Amino acid sequence: MQKLASRPDRRRQSGASLLFTLMALIVLGFAAVALTRSVDTGTLIMGNLSFKQDTLMATNTAAERAITWLQGNTGGAVLENDSTPNGYFASTPARLDPTGNRSTAADKYNLIDWDGNTCAATPNRLTCNVQPFTDPNPVNGNSVKYVIFRLCRNPGATGAGNVCLRPAVASTTTSSERGELQPGGRITAAVASPYYQILVRVTGPRNTVSFTETLVHF
């Protein structure tokens, strides 16, 4: 009876291919996580920029509302004294830091109480007694506050004893167009009003905050 030839022993598998496959899967997994986080970060940045732009647009509306209030009170003595319920001050405090970012223990400034907490987040300050006007009508869902300062040394009537910042030259004319001559038309000297400084702070989603400054005169 013929014996069958014995088969050679099979080579023992070392598992190297499985190891490389697992390593490749791990690398691909890390790459996928990094890509996902990159996309999420980009989306977050774009969202923050959008919110920032929205608050900046809202500051323009707030400044227009403040100018409307000023225009409604020109020509009388209302603007010669403080009107704190309307966020108006007839003089400008010295060393004012509107944002509260410059005041330090070594160099203190006067602050505006934007948050209504006596500037608790900035303990190093001279004073924090300027109360802004909180607009009851939000702009596109953004909270609006503003302060108006008349750029004068003191409250009261303007004059030699109360220096105010004004335009260098001011004039009025009865002509409706520049350079137009009409019967009876004349150009007369006039004194413009002092400058008014409007400081606006708008707060939006994700703690987005925008500050703007506007100078006007009448």
C-alpha cells in the first residue's frame, strides 16, 4: 500500500498585515476628527463675525436715536444741565475710559456703568457713576445703551467761563444752495453749538459687544 506524501508545514502567520491595517484606521480616524473640528471652528468663527457685524450695524441706529433726542432739545436750556434718565451729561468727565479696558491699578480712569453693577469687573478705577441710557427698543434683538456728553468743561450756559469744544468756523445763509444769490439773500455769522459725543454700546448673542463714538454739532 503506497503511502501519501506528507504536506509541508504551513508558514505561521505573524499578523503584520492586521497591525498595519489597524494603524491605518487609527490615522484615518484622527484625520476625520481633525477635519470635523476644523469645519466646526470655521463655522464658529463665521458665526461670531456675523454677530459682530450685526452689533456694529445696530450702533448706527442707536446713534441716530441719540441724535434725534438732541435735535428735539436744542434751542433751549435743556442741554445746559444733566439729564441722567436720558443718559445725557452737560459736561465731559476727565480721564474717561468708555470701554473700561485701559484702567489699571497704576493708571486709573473714570468708567461708565454699562452693566449696572458699579463696574464690578473693573475694581481699579477712579469713579463709576456715569449711568447710560438703556434703550427699551432693542435693535434686531441686540441690547442698546448709550451716553451723550456735551464737550464742555462745566454744566450750564456756554461762555467765557465755560469752555466748550466747537467747530472752528460756523456760518449760516438764507440761500438754499451754495453760491446761489437770491433777492434779499445774505450770509451772516453764527455760532455753532458745542460738539456732542455719543458713546454707544451694543450687546448681542454669544457676549458680542461693539462700541462706537459719534461727534455731532448743530
